[in-house]
Amino acid sequence: MSARENESSPFPSAPFDDLDLDQSEDENEWERRVMALAAARISAERSRLERLGIIDTDGNLVSRELPPDMLPDSDTTLETG
């Protein structure tokens, strides 16, 4: 699905079908779009990791401990069937 087809996306798009990448100003515009897209995705992911309590506001891991269901003595299993 192209970025233009997904209008509900919270991220900016980085289409290039309206650009002539042989022209330096259009190439610069496309790079600007890609960098804006990358910055938005990085920001959204960082916010998500903060909300989940995985990182703090400085980007540091909150804990290095495994969750209880991943500990060796856990009763959970990998078998699903």
C-alpha cells in the first residue's frame, strides 16, 4: 500500500512519483521527506517504549530483568497446540 493510499497513517509520507530525482532540488526534497518520515517513526516508537515502561525519558532501559513468563522456572510453554 502506498503512503498516499493510507491517509489514516499518523506518519508523513515520502512519495517520489511527483519528483524528478535527476534534478538536485527534487532529490533534496525527497531526502527531506524520507528524513521527516524517519523522525516521526523514531519519535512514535520512543513514545511507545516509554508508555510500556521499557525505557525512561532519557532512553535508558528501565530494567534488564526478564519478565516473569520468560524466567526458567515459569509455567508457561512454547507449545501452542
